[in-house]
Amino acid sequence: MTGPDVSRSGKRAGFDWPALIRAGLLGLRLQPDQFWRLTPAELRLMLGQDSGVAPLGRAGLDQLMQAFPDLADSNSTALDPANPDPETRAPSTTGAMSHE
């Protein structure tokens, strides 16, 4: 019998089976036979990994800020941090529709 596979860094290679089994049986409430029939990709998906788009990075934020700059409006306090309450803001003259 041989020992566990160990990578060059000295860490165990492969899956963390105890954590995966706990996640599948306790977290996802799978039956053992359901858990063992899953592929690693299916388990990752069910656990919420590899799902969705990567979070917005700095480059993406810079692109959005360039495409949609904050415009100062002398008749509006919408960008005034001293007056954050939308109920007391002066009406904007930027062509916004009235909600009355």
C-alpha cells in the first residue's frame, strides 16, 4: 500500500474528499448514491463555483466611468453628498420624467 499523492510543494494532491462529501451530503442534502454519480464539474456547479461572470475589475470600472460620466448640474443636488435625502433634493432639469 502506498501513501497519499504529494505534490512538489509538499501538499496533498487531488480532492479534499471529506470537505466535498460534507458539502454534498450535508450542504446539498444529496443521497450518497446521488453524490457519487456526480462529475466534479456538476458538483462545482451545484456548490456555486464557476457560476456567473467574473466580478467587475478596475479596467471594467474605468470603462464604465468613461462611458457614463457623472455630470454636474447646477440646478440639481443629486450629486451633493451634503444632501443625500432624495425627498429634499431640488428637481433636476436634465429632462427626467416627472413621477407626479
